[in-house]
Amino acid sequence: MNQTLIAITEEINIYIKNAEEDFQHDYSKITEMSIQYISRRLEEVKQNFEISPEITPDTEIFYFKHIKCHLLALIQYYSLIQKIELDKPPVKKKAVKKYYLKTLFKLKKKLTHNKFFYNYFKSNSSQFDDHFFRRTDRDLFIPTGDYLLEIDKNKNTPTVHIFVQMEAYEMLRHYLKKKIKKLGTKEISTPKSNKLLKWTTSKIDLIESIYALHAAGVFNNGKADLKDIAEYFQQIFDIDLGQYNRVFYDIRSRKNNKTKFVDSLKDALSKRIKDTDNELFP
């Protein structure tokens, strides 16, 4: 089941990266395509899960907590981005920054209102997973504002919709902070060249590299925060790593090689050294 999540995440990242490259800053088109693609993947996963002959409690929890929640959160995240960008004021730097700040403030209030579930999600806790991510023996009708939310006992758990919202809001919080920071600071100077460097392998590989560099303490004598390193790499490569701490959880959960990309770098360098042993100027 975990391998399914890693594979789907990788495929979604590649699809969205290609969409961003094809349509540049057309957020409406990018978000629309992303929502449609993720929705198709979610439908496939749901069908496969529902026809599984034997589903253990651990499998059920993992599916609802890490797969269904994550895919639904991505759909909600891109829907929210689409709305925010469409409602954005005319392109005046000061007005746009104020708009993003106001949106971020409202978002933080919503997260504070649900701080128990938000903290449970952020800390990747598991002590209540049996209650939160296992299906009940009857349908539920949960009041949410002016309407009732129906929880189908066969297809959902009591809190999936809450954790979907928490994850979507958390991704949106990082998106808004990045936008605000970009408007409030000067761009990092890049080498004067006709071609800028682009990260062309997967985002997961870059995240693995960032965690490795942070663990090795190679920046600021080991005092640099992981967040600062991640944001720096996102800016210089013009890439959105999204919720990289969740991706790191996927990396930790790999059954075979947990440091796949870092090991591939070591192998590549070893081969380069071996190939150039007899060269005077490698």
C-alpha cells in the first residue's frame, strides 16, 4: 500500500511539473488540469481498494489516512489556489501582497479553530487512528455549518473530510507564504548565462537531497534550518516542493533502499572517478 502511495505521488508530481512548464503562469489551466488528473487517479485507487478481497485494519487506516486523504487534499488545494488567483487584485505588488497576507490570516484562523486535528496531522500522530481512519458500522450525518455531511460507512471514515481540509490548508499556507516572501524580497541573483540551471529529475529526489544536506550540517556550520534550505532550493530552481515533510515520511517508509537518490549520486561519482583514473585532467 505504501508503494502505491509513493508511485502515485511521483506520477502526480511529474504530471504537474509538465503542466507548469507547458502553461507557465496560467494558474487557471494548471490547476484545472491538476484537479482532473488527480481525480482520475483517486477514482482508480478507490476502485482497487473497494474490490480488495481482504483488507486488514492497518491497510484500511493507511488507505484512508495517507492515500485517500492526500489525494482529496491535493484536489482541494488546487481548487483553493484557482479561486485565490482568480480573485487576486490587479497586478500591483503592494495590493497583491496585502491580498495574500489577508488570505493567509484567514487561513491561520481556520487552522487555529481546528487546532487539535491540525496538531494531530502535523505531528503525524497515530494513537487515535483506529477511531479516525476506520469505517464505522453505520452511516453518519455530521453537521457542518448550515448543512449535513453524509459519511458513507462503506466508503469513508468519520474524520476523513476534516484531515483532508487540514492537509489542504497546510499546503495552501506554504503556497501563500512563498508568494508573500517573493513579493517582499529581491530575487536571488542567478549566474549571468543564456541558460539557467533547472532541476530535471523528480521533486522526491530533490527533497531527499535537501534532507541529506541538512542532516550533514553543510550550511551555516550546521545551524541552518531545514525550512530555510528547502525554501532556498525552491527559489533558485523555481520549483514548488509542496509539503516536503510528508514526502520525507514516504522516503522513510520505503521498504528497500531508503536513500535511493543519494546512493545513486555516490554510484555515479564512483563511476566517474573510475572512468577518469587514467586521465591527467579529468
